[in-house]
Amino acid sequence: MIQLLALDLDDTLLREDLSISPRNRDTLRAAEDLGVRIVLASGRTVASMERFAEELGMFDRPGYMISDNGSTVTSTQPRKLLVQHTLSRPLFQSLLQTFEGLGLPVQVYQDRTILVTKENPITGTDMKLSGFSRTLMPDMAEALPFDPTKLVIPGDPAFLLTALSAIRQAYGAQVNTFISKPYFLEVLPTQADKGTALHYVADSLGIPRDNVMAMGDAANDLGMIRYAGWGVAMANGTEELKQAARLITQFSHENDGVAEIVERYILKKG
């Protein structure tokens, strides 16, 4: 019996136009009516996730948001910060120097603003995805007034693979780093991961992993797909994720792949 359902947003629950289909929305509400707790689990910040949680009515019912790819966990009813991991100032400054040496910009997020070290076209893509504004901060190492929950490095997909290898070699277990989208490399505190965050939520509710389902499409979803007793990869997901998953949807995020699985394995339709 599935008691906890964790859903990635982009390319999983959301369609290409960043909308939630009526079928997905109604299916999730039906699952909640059966007592299933919903968790939205995304690389997005809390502020960027709130509109989707609002659309699903999650601020009127108990639920959770895993944000920043696992650095932050909040509850929706009541609205409360439960967990937050940040990069220490010395580590953050060292990473900035490394990425500057690689010729790559660095983004961090403050409220609804993307702070970025230098101009680049891909930050514009992030603005469209998040709905946030942009502020240039070339002196980020000294000027940033807080310790960030994650760094996002926009760049050419081919070069980001080289940068990923360089960061893993240089910093090892000091950070959790991966490619979340082909044009985004992300660097998180080492203890931050969607799987670890989902484990925390399940434990806090007393729900065993065999009763947890998680659905995603990309490398940043691997942790929760491996943790959940029912790990589900989207049809449009990466091959790596599909190999780790227990189930693979027949339909993509554009065609209600989430509803397909929820109807079959939670609502028991078909």
C-alpha cells in the first residue's frame, strides 16, 4: 500500500509549458482522499515551487516540499521549514574560484532573484523556468550575504561534463554534484539529496520505504528512486534512471505519465 508519493516537477509532473494537467491534478487529489501524503521534490527553490503546491491545494492539507534538490525540506500545512543544508563559506568561496578558473558563471538564488556572477544566455532560460528576475553579482564571494543551499552552473552541455569530472576529482565527498539538466551543473552540500530528504519525511511519518513511491526523470532523482520501495522512471527519463527504477511509465510527462502510475498502483484502476 502506497502511503507516501514523491514527485519531481520539471519533466515529470509538469508538461513542457510548465502546467499540471487536469488528469494529473485530479488523480493526485484522489490519492490524497485515500490518505496518501504528497511530496513535491524538485531542484527548484521553495519560492519557485510554491505556485505548483498552491495549484494542487497543498497548503490546505498536510504535505511536503523537498526543494533545492534536497537541501531544503518544508511542510505545507503548517508552512514550516524542517531541514536546510548550506555550503560553508570557505567551501563556497573555493568553489567560486574553481568555476572562475573554468570560465563558468555561478548562480545562487535569493527569494525570487537569480544572482549570477556574469552574463550568459542560459540564465535567461532559468528566468523563464522559474519566473525569477536576475541580478549580476561579479563579486559574489565577498558580497553574498548568506550561505547558499546550492550552486547552479549554466553552460554548454559538453563542457559541463568536463567540469563535473573536475569538481568531483577536486572536491570528492565534500559536495554532492551532478547534471540536473543538460545545461545545468549543480553543486550541493554533501548531505543534501532528494533521497536523503525523502527518507527524512518518511521516517517523520513512520512510513516504511516499502510504502513509498517516488517518480522522476533525471540524475537528480536517482537518490529518491533508489530509496523508495516503488521507484518510478518517466518514459522520457534518462537510461541511468530507468535502470535504477522498479517501474517505467508507458507515457511521458506530456501525456500524464504520473496519472498513469497513480491510477494503476494507488487508485487500482486497470
